[in-house]
Amino acid sequence: MSTKDIFGLLEQAHRHAADYIDTVRDRPVFPRQGALDGLSVFDGSLPDNGLDPSEMLTLLHKHGSPATVAQTGGRYFGFVNGGIHPPALAARWLADAWDQNAALNVISPIAAKLEAQCETWLVSLFDLPQDTAAGLVTGTSTSLACGFATARNTLLARQGWDAAAQGLFGAPELKVVLCEQAHGTVFKALSFLGLGRDRVHSVPCDDQGRMRIDQVPELDDRTLLILAASNVNSGAFDDFRPLCEKAMSAKAWVHVDGAFGLWAAASPAKQHLTDGIELADSWSVDAHKTLNAPYDCGAILCRDRNALTSALQASGSYIQWSDDRDSMMYTPEMSRRARGIDLWATLVTMGRKGIADLIDQLCDGAELFADRLGKAGFRVLNDTVFNQVLVAGDTPQETEAILRIVQASGECWCGGSKWHGEPVIRISVCAVETTPADIKRSVAAFVSAKQEAHLRNAL
Ligand SMILES: Cc1ncc(COP(=O)(O)O)c(C=O)c1O
């Protein structure tokens, strides 16, 4: 393809993206049925001869854009997804043109440099021990697996067992202690690391979803204790200091699932929520959630650099190590997109203050949501300490009807969940694009959904 043709395509992609960004606030937050039906244009067998690239882009914009969820339009509150920080989007475009593989310094010095910088900045933002190591992975699911693998190998090594070399056949038993409301990906990671999804000691939670300290069993030097920053539904934070101190005196390993909540540590107004978190051994966090970095961008952070890199080590006769930091030592993958570039772009253009402001903006948004919904007659079921709001109608049936009507309205989008056995609407304020006006408009959608649910019921 000639340089001229490449420019033409990039310009076309730019035009479509600009059109998308220009109209995303006016799009229904969840696509209408017509747009979903339009996806059938993507059916069919692989053509023998490739489609014209410009036609491909036209197809994507014409039928793909309308079938997107308008996550960057300000009124999407599902799944703690987050939006996108525009300077990071721009950096990602440039980085995509570079097409760097972040495996080794020798493969991409710029990717290696920016990953190393991100490591330093993340450790400083979260106020973690100085030599904490960070690997940039796809997201918290992978990060949890890296943290647990490191914990498993270290705890077993203390028992004289080399898990990396000998596997788990005949290995001493380990104990895993977690909160009964731990995220599903915690169980998934445990299951594929041979630690057993069902072998865990599950600690009951309090009414906000925090691990009950009085229910924590005896810990020892074969224990992996998994804490949460924060609860996936309520946004509540475990009481880290006493839990970590108890674990430290028992020589247990503590991992913190901080997928979206670890960011509280980067806000002076919210860092009381993560007090004591620096006493843990490893942490998981997503930059694509609260920080609004582009997908996919998670991190595994580990106090013991050697333990992390030995758990993730790989070798090969053709691998050319550098004297500096080679990123593949810190992640399960070898070849990998250079997500450190757009993470660096997010961090450097927000700065420490911008990051704190963003976190506070999301938390203020959640408070506004909770306050307005409470005044409008909804039941708010959690203490709104971070970005999560759990609301319900007067009955489970009413809650479910309101959720369905809100989701179909196109005005905003929230997910459903269960809270202490009751169906709830789960609101996650996590997009940089969300303004107070978006929240007020979304509350209005809730109010009219409640009225509609009543009317439907009356018919
Ligand atoms: C608390 C918590 N842990 C883990 C995960 C999994 O993270 P990811 O989707 O980045 O793999 C999530 C996702 O929302 C989460 O909220």
C-alpha cells in the first residue's frame, strides 16, 4: 500500500472517529434494535479477495458505530467500565502507527522506557513501598493470576517447595482466605492456578460488603489473604491496616484486589479509604477503569520484585536481555501491545492533581446520584463512599421493572446486581465524560421509569 493510500485511510478513520465523538452524547446509550439488526451485515463467509480497505472503514462506521454502547457519552454507568481520556486516545493512535511490541527493551526502547516510568509513577501515586514492581497486563483478571501465582510460589518456597519447577503434585497445602463477596475473577484465577475455587476459607461480610475482622480465621505462613479495594457492588473498602497487621504477624501473604478502588490512594480526599494498603504484598489495579486510560490496561504490583519476576520468568536461546528493565519479566505474555505508552500519556497529561480531581469528580458524581435518587423516593442501599451506588424500588419486582425500562430508554445505562439477596440497580460513576447535568438527566430517567413501571402494573 502506498504512503498516500495509507494517509487516505487514516484520514477516513479520523473523519469517522470525529463524527462519532461529535455525536456520541446524542446517541442512545444502548443501541436501538434497528442498529443491532444492522449487525447482520457482518455475517457471511470470509471473502476470497480482500474487501477494499476504505469500504471496510465505511462498513465499520455505518453499521458498527450505531451498535456501540455509548460508553464515552457521559451517561453510561454499567460495570465500572470508565470512558477514555482524550489525550490518551490520541497517544494510542500514534502508538498504533508505531506498532511496538513491549516484550523486550531491544524490541522497543520507547515502550520499555515508558513502562518503567509508569511503574515508578504508579508506585508513587498509590504510596506503595519504594521498590514495588509493576507489570502492565490486560486487566485485573490477569493481574490477580500474576499476584496469586507469586504468592503461591513464595509461600511454597518457604516450605522448601519449588512450585515453578515441580508443580503442585505433592506440594504442601496452602490456605486461601477471602471475603464471601470477592469478585468472580478472584475465584477464576484461583481455579486455574491449582489453588481451587471451592477450597477457600470464605469470611462473612458486614452490611457494606467489608470482610468481618472478627470472622477471619487463624492465619499462618501458608496463607494467602485476599482483600478488596473495593467491594464490586457497594464500593466499600476492607479495613486494611488491622487485617494486614494480623497477616504480617502470621507471615501470610496479602493480595489486594484494587481493580477500581486502589485509585482512592491517589486522592488526598479519599486516601483514608486505603489506609494500611501499603502493608500488603501485592496489588491489582486497572487503569482502564477509574483512571479512564484506554483499554486494555491493568497492572500487577508486587512488593518483592524478585518474587514477581521469578513467578513470571521465561527464557529462550534467542532472547536478548538488556541491562535495564525488560517488560516480559513482569507479565505472563511475551509479545504484547505497548500499553505503557497510552498509560504514560494518561498519567503525564493529567498529572498528580488531575488524577486526584478525576477520582473526586467520580465520587462526587456518585454522591449526587445517591442524593437525588434518595430524594426522588428510591432506596439507596449502600454508604456511598466511592463511585458506587446501589438503589432499589419499593419491591424486587419494581426494581427489576425500573432497571429494564431504564436500560431500554437509551437515556442512561446501569446494570443490575443482587445485594443481600435483593435485586438492585448498580450504578458505577466512572467515566471522565460524566457531568452533573448527565447525572441529573439520568435521575430523571429513573423517575420516569418508576412512573412507567407503576402505569404498566396498573394496566
Ligand atoms: C473488584 C474487581 N475485581 C476484578 C475485576 C476484573 O477486572 P478486569 O475486567 O479488568 O479483568 C473487576 C472488574 O470489574 C472488579 O470490579
